[in-house]
Amino acid sequence: MSKMKGAIVVNTDRCKGCQLCVVACPKDVIALAQKKVNIHGYPYVEPARAELCIGCTACAMVCRMVV
Ligand code: SF4
Ligand code: SF4
């Protein structure tokens, strides 16, 4: 049985790489993608430790690019 309690999706094409969501996450789920940029040339974040997500929505509250 899966222990995953939540999951996020990052709209990478709209992410600005500001990392507000990284700071807001209490479980250290989100990280800046290494050496990658989106179609606008911005670095973007990804759910690097997705299995730790508890679905608290703190990341979504600071940015609408994460749901
Ligand atoms: S998803 Fe939003 S809060 Fe997170 S780095 Fe991108 S723009 Fe910033
Ligand atoms: S929902 Fe909560 S635990 Fe999951 S990535 Fe967002 S801030 Fe972190």
C-alpha cells in the first residue's frame, strides 16, 4: 500500500524559479531542477522528494504555478 498522502504538479513553463514554494514546504519536497530552464529561460522547481508530500497546500498558497 502506498504511503503517499499528497502530490503536486508544477507548471514548469510558468515557473519563475523564485523558490517561494521551496521555502514554504514543511516536508522539503520541492527543489530547483538542476541545470534546466523552461521555455522562457527561467530555472524551475520539481517535486524532488514527492513521496514525502502530505498535501498541505502550503506551496500552492504562495504560488499558483503549483497545484
Ligand atoms: S512554482 Fe511558483 S513559488 Fe515555486 S519557484 Fe516556481 S514561481 Fe516560485
Ligand atoms: S502540498 Fe505541502 S508537503 Fe506537499 S509539496 Fe506542497 S507544501 Fe510540500
